[in-house]
Amino acid sequence: MSSLLEFLLLAAFFGASVWRGIFFATVVLMVGSVIVLAVSYWRTRKLEPMPLAVTILALILGGVTLISHDPVFIKWKFSVVEWLFGLVFLGSHFLQRPFIQRMLDAQIALPGFVWKRLNLMWAGFFLLLGSVNVFVIYHFDTADWVKFSRAAARAKPLLSAIATKVRRNRRFMKIHDNLSSLMKP
């Protein structure tokens, strides 16, 4: 349900941006972030770190955007969130179980070193995505930035899933090839 609410929040932000502009969309994002955080708290009775961080960033950067009437601040929220995700993945690399393994361990059985590699790959993906956003902020207008952000938001889960699947399949193909060569007379 949390993912659905986050998706609806992004859809509301992009829709509001097209309908009434970036400043109205900023208000929608700020109010919607608080609602998503409140629903998350209501369901779990605890404040989850990432929705809390996203809400705080939306309120601070959205507030500065509205006060200064400069959309660059709300545009930076996307990069900061992506970099936070990247740093969480990167930091968890040095723990016994990387973050990606904690998320997907119930769905996929992989050796520990493969989890570590996947975790680093996802960390790099999020860090790169945040950096590309900064490039788009300063080299394109707001309408193009909204299009980029919308495309990135839609593509991010798909690209992450594809990258994980490719990485996982390459690993198992190597195992299969090695086993096949051992079986030959």
C-alpha cells in the first residue's frame, strides 16, 4: 500500500505540474508527503525513516521553493532522495546483509557475494540517477525537467528489476556452463 500511495503522490505532482504549474505541484507534493507519512504511521505505528526523510525534504525544499519563487529547490529534492537511497545501499554493503538482500531475500535465493554486487549496482544506479537530475536541472527548462522526472519515476522500478534479472541470470548462466563442462566426458 505504501508503494501505491507513493506512486499516487508522484502522479498527483506530475498532474498538478501540467495542470497548474510547478508551484501548485510543489504544494501538492508537500501536502501529499504529509498524508503518505501519516498513513504509513497509522498502518505501522512507527515513523519509517525513508518516508520521514522524503516528507522533511519535501517540506523544507518545497517551502524554500514557494518562498523564493524559484523552482530549482524542489527540483533538487529528486536528486537528494536518489542520493539518500544510493547512500543507504552503499552503506549497507558493509553490513552482514546488504539492503537489497533484506528487501528481496524472500523472493530470490542468491549467494552472499551476488547480493553484495547487486547492492553495489543499485547504489550506483541511484547515485547516477540523482546526478543526471542535477544535469537536467541546469541545462533544461522546468517543463523538460518535469518530463524527465516523470520518465525517470516510471522507468526506475523497471530498470532496477531488469538490471537485477540480467545480473542474476548471468550469474546462473555461468554456474550452468561450469556444471555442463564438468559433466562432459
